[in-house]
Amino acid sequence: MFRRNKESTETMPSTLPIMEVNQIIVQHLIDNSTNESVDMFEKAKAGVPGSMLACLDKIVEVMHELKITVEDMTHDEAALIIFNRNYGMGELTPLYEDPEIDEIRVTPNGRVYVVRRGLLQRVPIQFTNEETGNLINRLKPIADVGSPLDESHPMMELVRPDGSRITALCRPVTEGYCFALRKPGNLSAQDLIKLKTMDTRVSKILKLFTTGRRNILVCGGVNSGKTTLLRLLASQLDPRLSIRVLDIDNELKLEKIHPDREIWELEAHPEVGADMKTLFTKILRLTPDVIIVPEFRGMGEVLTTIEACTRGHDGSMATAHFSSFASVEEAVRNTAMLALQEGVQLPLPLVIERVAQAFQIIIQMFTDSRKGIKKITTITEVSIHNGVINYNTIVEWTPYTEDFSGEGEWKIANPPSMECIEAMRVYGVSEADIQEVFGGVSY
């Protein structure tokens, strides 16, 4: 695959400093590149799982081919440094591999911050503007359509193949190159219990609602754990169900987490005529049991989700970015307002009614950035009878003191309505299941 340069290897010292070896290896890879090798390294830059190991093997292979050794390093150690410096995340690699870090941010002045389990922390790394720009280019998949970052296109947002989401900016919007890289959260119910996002009983209640295929809307502020919870709820659906995911940027990555399930993930691309409305029409022809819309952005997703939830796709789910302390009534109203912004030609009261018909369960979440704590604050059942919307609070976080995110408990305020229970029984939720979770709570 690579041509050997005999003249250079005959005169080259057997042992060299790492930076000199770095230059030689990178130039050799450029001079001897093939479509196969370019594709391999581009996949690694883009975060495609497993591709980095293939690149490391290739770098070691070239070092053997050129008979190079590195001062005070093994071939594997040198290959890792060369890869990270030219194709990976450089100094950010250990941060990205740290399972406790949720997000990495590089500010316009080159400072680096991380969000560690919800808590913002400064790390002792400093980039120049050029280094940040080069890093963004390495993070960006080469095949991603319509995602340049320059003064003519100073904003970029995309999801990488590994599920991480990068949002990057540059002049004239900001003083220099900057970005936020959010890692995909794939936490189990036990993980969320340990992190005090919920307790065991709340976890069982949520499992009851997913088993009973209630339509669920998860609401909360920025970085409150909505997508992570949605991923958990979707994972709890019956594995025999056909699931369709419809998103602007496919961040959920359920298909990778559950390769044995029938999951289709569709990503909207209006620039080629595949907008949310068009894709929803196509999705209906793919006979889905459940439709999941990971985030409302006001670009056609709200109407799409309402249609899915009111057409018999029981168990459908979505998330909405609203204030963590908005009431459930405000969450329903805000969802209706988003639908109006998308062009729904109905009076607001009727749209509110449609939203109430669409979602039987609304989960609200909160994050305390000072402490790095995320919590489910309420779980509410929504029903509508004769045009009147009823809100039945099932779970409510109750702090013991004025410190909202301090010590407290999740109280069961009310059981689900008999209407909700009967609907869940259709999908296999038994009386014993209900009694296990809600036994002792008065109807």
C-alpha cells in the first residue's frame, strides 16, 4: 500500500526525537496516501468507533517500514502521540476518554473547561486560535454536508459518528475559534440512581410507563439530562417493537446501542428536500410501532410528534428545552406555541388541546450547575375530558431544606388514573406490577 523510500531509510538515524518522527510519519502518509488510507484516517478523525486502532496499527507499520525508533518510547507509545497530534484530539484525548466528563468546551480565548457530571471545571490547557481551528477541522467529519466553518459560515453544529455533538463558532460571531463537544450519555437506571437523578421507586415508575407504552415528553433546561433520560426510556421499550427515530442531527444513536433491534434513524436534510414533514410521511410507510423525536427545535418536529402520538403510535417520545421550573401547564402551552411557530393554522387553545391529547406523561428535569446535580423534579399524567385538561402529579421532588438540590425525597403524590392503568394493561402491565410500585397510595 505504501511505497518505501530507500534513500531516506539508508541515511536516517535509527533513533530520533518524537517531533522529528512525527513530521516524517505524517509526510510519508501524505506522500503514499490511497483512497483506502485517507478513508481510514478520516473515519478516525470523525470518531467512528474502532477506526483509531486501525490508524495506530498503520503508523506502527510505517515506523517498522522506515526502520524508525523513537527516543525513550515504544512504537505503540509514539504512534499514539502522533495520532493524537495530527488526527485525534491532542491534549483533549484524556478528557474525552474520561467517563465522568460530559462535555468539553474551548472558549474564544483558548481556555478549556469541562463539565464533569454536571459540574463546570477549568483544566490547565491553553490553545492558540490556530490550534483551536485545526482541532475543529479534525473533529469535523469530512463527509458531513453543509458544515463549513469560516468567516462566511461562522456557525457549525453537527453530530459525529460516535454520537458526540459539536457546536463551533468563529469570527465575526466570536473573537476566535471556539467549540463545545458534548459526549453521548448512555447511563443505566442504576447509574442515574447513584447520581441522585432519581431513586429506585421513580425508576420503577418510569419503567411502568414505558412498558405500558405511554407517550412521554421530557422537559427541562439546558444540560439537565433530557437526552440521557430519553435514551434510557427508549432502551426500556419492548425489544420486539419497530422504532423510528426522526431528528435534525441524529444524536440519540439508539441503533448503535441496540444493534439487535429493528431501529431506523432518519436525519432531516432540508437542503436535499428531506425535511421533517417529508420524512414523517415516509416513516409512516415504514410501519413503525413507536416514533421518537429527540428534541423540539421549532423546525417541524413538534407537529411531527403530535401527529405520531395521536395516530396510534403508542409509546412515542420526545424532549423539549423549556425552563426547569416551568409548570406542566406551561410546558404544554410552550409546546403548543412551538407548533404555531412551525406554521400550524389553528387557534392556540386547540393546539394546546392537541398537545394534551398527544402526551400522557410529562417528565420535568432540573440541573444545578454549581453542584453538578441533575434531578427529575416532577412526573405528571396529562388527560383531557370534554375539552378540559387534567394534570395529575404522580411524583414530585421534595427537598428537606431551602437547598432545592440538597437532601430530600421523591414523594408519590398520586397514583395514575384508572384510565391510564387500563391503557397500560393492554400492553401487559399487570395489577401486581402496579401494586409493586404504587401499593399503599390511595386512589
